[in-house]
Amino acid sequence: MARAREMMAGAQSTSGDVALRCDPDDAEVYLDGVLQGLCSDYSGSPRGLTLGTGLHQIEVKKRGYWPYTTYYEPSGARARLTIQLRSSESVPGGSTP
């Protein structure tokens, strides 16, 4: 019975990692509100952003760009996330005053 409980707990507690590809690649990466480093640090070669069990908030920010936020729950496999930040200084279809 104890072995069955261990196996069930292991099946429910899945961790994983996310390989990030960002433009610009020097954008800052936050995991659950805590700065982890630059996006280029987690390109998947040699490592990705390691996630523990449960749902996590991943945010990518750089001054002069709109931030990107997503939520991810790891499945045990490596995931790849491609992010292209948009400049906050340009207005599409308009001119700057």
C-alpha cells in the first residue's frame, strides 16, 4: 500500500523545463515573479528554465518593450517557447508626436 502511494505521488508531481527563444535575446526572464536571468541563459543549450511541480507564471521583460506573460504547468518533457517582444515606443499605423 505504501509503494502504491509513492507511485501515485510521483505521477502527480511532474516537473520539467522550458527552452526559451526570445527576440531580443537579452530580455529578462521571471519565474513566479522572481528574476531568473536573461532569455539567452535558457535557450536549451545547455539548459532550459527548470520548473517544479504545479502551474507557473513565466514573464519576459525588457525596457522599451511590452512584457510577455504566460502560464505553464510542466508535463515532464522539455517544452520550447518562442517569444518576440513588441516595442512599446512605436505605434503601429501612426506617427509619433
